[in-house]
Amino acid sequence: MTTLVCGSFAYDTIMVFPDSFKNHILPEQVHILNVCFMVPEMRREFGGCAGNIAYNMHMLGGNVLPVGTVGKDFGPYRDWLRQLGMPDQHVITLPESYTAQAFITTDMDDNQIIAFHPGAMSDAHVTHVADIANIDRGHVGPDGRDAMIQHANEFCRNNIPFMFDPGQGLPMFDGDDLNTFLDQANWAIVNDYESKMLSEKTGKSAKQLAESVEALIITLGAKGAQIYADDKVIEIPAVPAQNPVDPTGCGDAFRGGLLYGLSRGFDWETSGRIASLVGSIKVETHGTQNHTVTTDNFSALFQKHFGYAYD
């Protein structure tokens, strides 16, 4: 059972400023702002929604096929995918572009200044779902605007069930666009903030939005998640992390776990709990693709936290 995950691949350059931004910005001078923050701590991580989701699903033993566009600097990331044994034939290099990149500076108050360069992601519409055979389900995640519309249309035309996951791309679409996505998709997933934005843009409550799809999943961070499905709201508990160090990528980890559960044919309660546990494991590690777990260890952890075996 193969899941096609469409979305972004990116490098995340993460820097830590060992002070507070507010101590180095003069409020009365923001109209001529010219500041430099010395950042002695820096790391570069593999990221992007499609890359992160595929990583988590692959880690659990799922059959996943990531799709996206990358740039001339993608070599180290592609080596990583191949080291993992993850298929990369539909991760297309555009030699005139750079891979999407996020430059994130965080201060001691957890404030962030982020610069994002979309690079090759802007041309992700050169990839076509219709060109890929033997797909059982799909995922349309944050990507170039044209690509998200095109991939949803192609999944729909080819009768391939898919999950709509607008994420950071949600502001690119108006209410009509979003209603179209929801009419096409089988499932939709957003975080709490995105659910409110989705409701505002469409003029529909969460309950009304859920009527357009088989399931609407709303993640709530440390409060777990809610799944609107089968005419009820299923409460998914959060799994407390033993030593939380970095929440970046937890949402993608949750999505990887959820898609894995769907690929195994599990019910929403079990799929959501798998997703919750993957997110908890991720938060204990810096970066989005540095956490690891074996299928046996994961099964044991699941039984420990939830009191039953999913296999």
C-alpha cells in the first residue's frame, strides 16, 4: 500500500542568539532598522513538510513515495534519503534553482526571526501525480500554490483518496479555493490556529468543514488532537515527552504517523494515537529528521502508553 506525499523539501538553517532581540532593537528607530545578531550556535537540518512526513512514515515501516522539486544544492539531502533507503525518483532537481531554505534565528525568549526562500518549490507543478502508477492514497501538503491545486485535481481525477494539509500554504488560498480542496479530499488536517483561519476564510465551523470530508483532524499541540469522523469527535490524547527539547517538526511527525495508520487500515482512534506517539518521540530530539525508533520499540511504547497492541 503506497502513499504518495507531495510537498516541500527544504534546508533549515537554525541559529541561536544568546540574548533577547528586544535588547538590541530601538523601538523608536524601527523605521530605519539595521541590526546584526551574532549567532555563535548554528546547525543545518534536512526539512520541508514532504521530507519530514515521509521520514516519519518510512521510519515506522510504511511504504511512502515523496514527491517534490529541489535545487542544485540538494546533493547532501538526496544522499540522506538514499542512506535511509527512501525512494527519491520523484524528487526532481531543477538545476537553475536552489532548494527551498528557511533561515531561523531564535533568541533566549523563544522569539524567532525567519527568512524563507521558496526556490525550486515554486515550480513544483512540474511534477504530476498522474504520471505515477500504483498509488493507494496521497497527501497534498504545503508547496507551490499551482502544485497544490494541480496535485489535488490529479488525485481527484484518478480516484486516489488523499489528505489535504494546507499548513503554512493556507494564506495563499481564498474561501472558494479551500472549499474546492475540501470537496476533492477524503481527509483534511490542520492545527488549531489553521482551523480557525480555515473557518474564517470559508465561513464554516469545524463541524461544518468536517461534513465535506470523511475526517477532519485538528492537532492541538500538547493537548493532543481531535478527529471529526463518523458523526463524532474522537479525542486523541497527547503523549507526554520525557525530555522535550525541540517542537519543530512535531506536526509533520504526527502526520507521518497518521498516514501510516491509514495505510495499515487502522481505525481513527489507533491511527491518531500512533500519530501522537510519533510526535512525542520527535520532540525529544533537535531537528526534524534526527529521531529514530524501530518498529519493535515503537510497538512496545504504544502498548505501554495506551494499554493495547495495534498489531
